[in-house]
Amino acid sequence: MTDITPAAPGAPRAYTLSDFDFSLPPELIAQHPAPERSASRLLDGRAMQPVDRIFRDLPGLLREGDLLVFNDTRVVKARIFGEKASGGKLELLIERVLPAEAGNQGNEVVAHMKVSKKPLPGSLVHMAGGRKGGGFDALLLGRWPTEDGPLFRFALLGPAGESPWELMDRHGHLPLPPYIERHQNTDHDPDEAEDSQRYQTVFASAPGAVAAPTAALHFDEGVLADLAARGIERASVTLHVGAGTFQPCKTENLAEHQMHSEWYEVPLATLAALERCRQRGGRVVAVGTTTVRTLESWARTGLATGDTNIFITPGFSFQVVDVLITNFHLPKSTLMMLVSAFAGYAHVMGLYRHAIAQGYRFFSYGDAMLLERSAQASKEAPQTSPTAR
């Protein structure tokens, strides 16, 4: 039975999927990174009136005593091309390497599979030419995490002693987002060298992501040195970004959306840095939505490591993050909902209108935005999206 009870006066607004839709000129979707990381534009959205800046201005916009928290995940070459025994083409996007345990010798992975007709469990597929052609084979074990789950579990059968990480590094391709309209499955990809360097943060260290924490792509050694000189502390978390980050929300009722799960870790050194920051009255500055999801997952569960499917929408009560550095996100995406929850729906939509009008570059290789947490985010009145449909 549908609940049609009117909302109480002053109650938070119930948002729907359509509230996060907007029209974006396709020419604003960045297909290549800016010539220099810190030369990207930065939309300063902390005040009601936005200010257009350059990303290398960031250190001067923060305060001594603030704590900048990065996601140190490293994007792996998780996209691998192959074929079935019948000769039909297929593609795997390896989402995670499973830990060694009983019955698993450390060679098992879970992956998205793109193929015209899915093979049955027990089938052997030949990746990158198969073992006979210099690549490796993969045995399909079933679906994951349940028997009807969205991913597929494989045992990778490569040369003796070669781990899934080594097989990916040798035979895989960097998995660029679907809106970057370039192909990487050729032997002579003219952009491969650029992507290998620029679709990776300068401090990436923990391999496991299939997508970059893109807000951190703007940081270079010069910006990091300037931050340190100004007394701004740095810490890191790890969240291995999954392909689900690019999946649009498809249910008008946000409560019906099934959020994807990602593995995270908050190291003891970072927990100590968070405590020092609070003790000295500093602010926690999250670099990217993945860092927000990690810190707020820890705050809600008390678990410093594990899987999270936290879904942050307007009305969410933030416990850790005070300031957010983020890129511009896809219409109808869960990330649009997160930043709207953080800085206020009306404010964020106004910033997106400004960004579109001023020709900011959008998505992974695009420009950045600086936001402060809004105490009134859950109480705003309905507003139109950046370019109403």
C-alpha cells in the first residue's frame, strides 16, 4: 500500500531520480586530460556566488591545520579481450582478485563479462590468445556473489606461478570510462602512453581499482609541496573503485536502487591523523567522492576495513567530512546525489548551471569543484536541474 501521508512541515524533501537529471553539451565531456594536472580549472563553490579559479590555487584556499585525505588506490589493467572455445569474442573487466582460501589457490577473480551468448559454468575461455597463443585461459566457475549475482567468478590459468595481477599487467588494458570515446583494444593505441600516466594519481600505490579516483588526478608534486609548506597534513585511505561507479541509477524511487559494493580500508595512521585534526580544530578535506564514502562508511560502522555499499543522498548526516574536492559527475548518477547531499541540492544545481555556461570540462578527465558541507542540505526547497528537460 502506498503511503500518501503528507510530509510534516519542515520535513526533508523526498528526492527522485529526475531531480538529478540535466542536459550536458557533449563537447563538454573531456576526452583527454588537461596539458598539466594542476592547470585544470577549479570552480570554488564554497560561497553562494561561485568563483572561477585554477586548480593550483587550492593550497591557498585551505587552512593550516586542515587534513587532506586521498584515496591511494591504483587502477589496474583490468580489461582483457578473448574468445570462447567456439570462437565468439568476449571481454572481461576484472572487478577484484579474491583472497586465497580453501579451494582457491589465489588465482580466482570476479569480473564483468561482455559477450553475445554467455558460456556455461565449467567452460574454458581463451584470453589474450589463450595459453597456446601466449596469453592465458580462464575457467568459468559461476556467478558472484550469489548464484544469480551480477558478476562472474573465474579461475585464471596462466603460466605456473603467475598471479592474476601479473596476468592483468601483461595482457590487460587500462579500463577507461565508457564516455571516453576511444578504443584501447588495438595493438597500436595512440593514446595508451598518455592514459597510462594521466589516468592514475601521482600517489597511487594500492592496486585494485577499475576506475581512477578522479578528483585526485589534478594533484601534482608542486601542489603537494605547496600544501605541505602551508601546514596542511595529508593522509590516505583505500577504496578500490568498481565499474559500478559508472552505472546510472534507473529507479525513480531512490530507495529502490541497489548500490554496488566496493572494498575499503582506513589505516591506523589515518585514524590517528583524523583524531589530531579534530583536536587542533582543523577540517577534514576529502579528495573525491570515494574518500567520502570510505570515511563515512567507517564512521557509520566502526569498521576500518570491509565492503561498503553506502548510498549517500540528500538528508544524509555526515560525521567526518567538512570540505570536498570533486569532479563534475554524470546526470542521474549516485555521485550527483552524494555531492547534492553534501553541499545542498539547490546550491549544487546552481554550480552545475554555472559550470555548463562557462564551458567547464566534465567527468573523469575534466575540471574540479571545491565544496563545503551545508548544514541545511536536507531542508532545501525543490529546485530545477541545471538545464531542465
